[in-house]
Amino acid sequence: EYTEDQIMQMAQFIAGMADSPWKKISWLGEGHTIDSQNAPAPFIGFILSKAVYDGPSINDLSLYDDNINLLWAVPVFENEMKFALSQPNGGFLLLEQMIEKDINWIVRKRSAII
């Protein structure tokens, strides 16, 4: 469904996001949205979520007795991003709608839901 260039764009986003919390002295969590020039058109960014994962069980991950949250990056359209940013807990509300529409951790071409 995606070209090799589009797949590489998404991989560049993930690689660039990995050290973001340390660069910005912040954290990434469920429902957070991130703008990205590496999102394949027509997407403009990503929403992060553990809830969209419905695949085989992944054992709990930890490092030095701290739990590691495995978040999946799901591409979002401009209207979806605006919806998520326009209200408190908008990322959670968007994820609820995405899950209802069977949008999950497997990135597929799709239409906007908002």
C-alpha cells in the first residue's frame, strides 16, 4: 500500500522521535500528537497509543525495575490533529473514534474520520 519512500519517511519519524523526551526534557504518552514532515501525504503527523495495539501479547517491558510503555505511532490527518488539539483530552477522544473505526497499529491508507 505504501511506497518504499513513504515507509522510510515513517521510519525517519520514529527514529527522530526516540530521543525527543530527552532533548525536550519532557515525556511522551497515550494520546499525545506530534506534527511531522516525515508523515506520508496526506497525513500531517502521528498520534501515540498503546490502546490501538490488538496484536499478539507483548510481555511487560521494564528497565532497571521501571515499566516501559510501548506506544504505537498512528498517522493522522490535519482535521484529526486539530480535533485532538482543540480540547482537553482530545487525543483520547480521537483514539476512541479511531478504535471504533478499526484503525489500529497497522498503518494502512485510509480516509479521515473527522
